[in-house]
Amino acid sequence: MTARSIQAAACLADSDSRYGWFASGWLWAKIVLVLALTAMHGLLARWRKDFAQDNNWDSQKFYRIINEIPTVLMILIVFLAVLKPF
């Protein structure tokens, strides 16, 4: 094992908390955001199929705004993973 993997294992089994990192709020927030990003991916895949069949009912403005949601989610996920604010 490398020193980094030993350090990661030690952090997961943090003695201050019975659950280690799973008691951290930032981790749960990140998990929720990743699930939201996964759901957004599914929606975008469905809308792409609608475009292929020429069944797009929403306006151009709708798709431009919806297109920014994955970017915002990814920025928030990286922010939580790097800074661990809470």
C-alpha cells in the first residue's frame, strides 16, 4: 500500500466519529448532487432522442437554460470535494 492509500483508509475510519467520512455533511451533499447530475443525464438523453425524432416541444431558450444545469452541478461537486466546507 502506498502512503496515500493508507492515509485515505485512516480518514475513512476516523476515530472522532463512529461513521468516519459518512458523518460529514459535505459528503452527503456531494452524493445528492451526483445523483442529481445522473438524473439530469437521463433527462438530456431522453430529450436527445426526442430531437432525433423531431418531437422537441420546448423552446430554444428552455434548452439553453437547461444546458447550464450540468455545469453548475459539476462546479458544486468539485467545490465540495476539494474544500470540504462542512
